[in-house]
Amino acid sequence: MNTQVPSSRLTGRRVAVIVALNGFTRPATDFARRHGIILVGRPELKRWAHGEHLYAVVKEEHSPA
């Protein structure tokens, strides 16, 4: 049974996020950057766990410059 709520109903866009505790390889980082995938590693998880809002944690990496 598919219990997913379409992300378009929640925010109007789809977001891909990959979480890893041991970092990401350079090819994985390059691929994610090219395809708009958000990578969340140990440092971001630590900030989130200590009370920083997840949106703030990932926005620094993915805000338009």
C-alpha cells in the first residue's frame, strides 16, 4: 500500500534528500549538485539534533548565491 502524500500537495515541489553518516564521495556530491539533490551528512544531522531547524540546516548549502 502506498501511503505517501505527493510532495506537490505539501510544498508545490519535489525534493530529493539523501542522508549519510559517513560523508559523500566527490562523484556523489557532484551528481547531487547537478541534479538538485540535498545531501545531509553528520554535521547537518548534529545541528538539527541540537535544535536548529532542518530548513535552516539545508538552506545554507542550497540557497541561491
